[in-house]
Amino acid sequence: MSADRFPRADGDRSGAAEPAPRKPAVSCVFVCHDGRGRVLLARRGAGARDEPGTWDCGAGALEYGESFETAVAREVREEYSAGVLETETIGVRNVIREEPASHWVAVVFAVRVDPAEVAIGEPHKFDELGWFAQDAPPSPLHSQLAETLALFRAWRGVPVAAGNDGQTDHADHAGHE
């Protein structure tokens, strides 16, 4: 056997290269709030990576060498054009998805922002922003949002309402306050 051909773990000695091992990525997920019980959610537009038309909180990949706080501040500014007033880590989730295939370690943050600063910063990803009561999100929800909002409600000390399926209408859109 030549030096550049190694047997695969399954014993195949054909010399076919092993695919690179898949590794999880780190995501900073943030629930922006106004400090008065409302959360900011964005409706994913046609250019979103996944689940267009659903409502979601913000998130972004942690870049090499970046602190969590720096990543959150950068992403909040990019997505919502707002500065971060306060940030607190509220949980960690392991998110494994089939479609699109991905594995994220999601570090979840509560981030207080000034509602007067909020605007769509990435119109290619989002087509609408809105402020919602934390226990009355709009629908349809992004597949990962319910668990993230449960972490937020637990952090705020708000009991999760039994049977709340997120089907309530929203009342207050950003920019229409």
C-alpha cells in the first residue's frame, strides 16, 4: 500500500478519500426585548436560508476569535440596525436539522434594545419586523423558535401557558408604534 492510501474504518482499502468529518458550528441566537415584556421577531423573507414566511428571532454564526458578546452586538446591528443595551446568556441548545442538514450549538441570549432604533437591516433576509407579547407570538413560527422562546420565558420567570400553540395574531409592528 502506498503512503498516501490508508484503509477506511470499514476495512475498504480502495484508497478512496474519506469525507471530511462534519463538525457542529456555534450560533449566537438572540431574543431582542424592550424590557417591558415584548419581544422583537422578524418574518423570514424569500431570500432567507430556510423556512421563508416564518417568524423567528435573530441569530448568527460565531466568527473565529470573536467573543459571544461581540458576535451578538454585530448580528443585532446587522439584522435590526439597533445597538445592544443589555445582554445576558440564557441557555444553550443543541440543534440538529435534517433539511437543510446542519448541526449548531446555539448559545441563546436575551438582548434589550431600544424599540425606536429597530429597523430591518437585512431586507434580503427579512420582510417584516414586529413586537409581540412573549407568550403570544405570531404564526407561522420558525421550527426552532418555540424552544428558544421557552428559554426566554423561563429566564423572565414567566410560566409557559399550557396549550399556547403560537397561533395568536400580533398587534404591534416595528415602525407602527
